[in-house]
Amino acid sequence: MAWNNEDATWMRRAIELARQGEAQPGKNPIGCVIVRDGVVIGEGCNEVGLRHDPTAHAEIVSMRRAGQKLECHELRDAVLYTTLQPCGMCTMASVWAKIGRIVFGAGRDDVHAMYFEDRHLDTVDFIRDAFRKDLSLEGGLMVRECAALYVPPDAHVPYSEQFNR
């Protein structure tokens, strides 16, 4: 995939939001920015613990803020940039919001399995099954920087052993 400068700019913002989230209790290092016509219409990080809301993923938080800003539930022609491949819930919300493009950094194979469901659910299937030929899903933008947010510091030590020291 050939990424453009605008894509990199917005992914850097998503990474910044993820780092801010990592530093705040109740938030997590997943960042998202939604852009339309070169303007941020919604952004956020994962706030599940802060809000005691299992749906407060970075993408959902950002969509809620975009909807409030625009006073509209449809985000046509918007691009959603997120540091981690969206889960099924966030992908379906993107479908319903009529987002035009999803760009993510780290994917399922770039991070520990704890970030995804035990079963393999491919978000591309959700988009195809929803008959959204006008929604594209592109992954791997700044993958190293994004994956670094989720890869344990002792990556050479098996994940299960890191907690038994």
C-alpha cells in the first residue's frame, strides 16, 4: 500500500492519543482519529476502564465525538485512523456510520493475541457481509510504531513468563 503524507500525519496523531491514553488511569494505549476533508471531526483513546463501559473503544469514543460535533450519525467520506486493527464491534459501528475508509497500524499478527478474540474474526468479512463495497480497510501504516504500543517490553521472554517473575 502506498501511504500518503496525510495518512502518516493522522496516524502520528492516533499514536500520540494512544500514548496519552497509556499514561492515564482507566484509559488504554489505543488511539483513533476520524478525519473528513482534512479536518479532525472526532478523536480519542480507549476509555473502557475510565467509563466502566465495555463499548468505549477508541474508535467508538471517536465516532461518538464526531457525531456530536456534526450533529449527525452518518460520517460519510470520513477516514478512521486507528493504531490497532478494529475489533468486530468497531468495524460494524464504522459500517453503520458509513465511514468511507479505515486505516490501521498494527494488525492481529503484529501484537499479542490478548488484544483480539480467541476465534479468528476477520473484520474484512464484516465489511463484505454488510455489502459495503464503498468502505475500504487498509492495514500496516506505521506498523512498527503502532505495534510497539502493544508488544511487551520483554518481547524475547514468552508472554506467560513475564507475569511469573
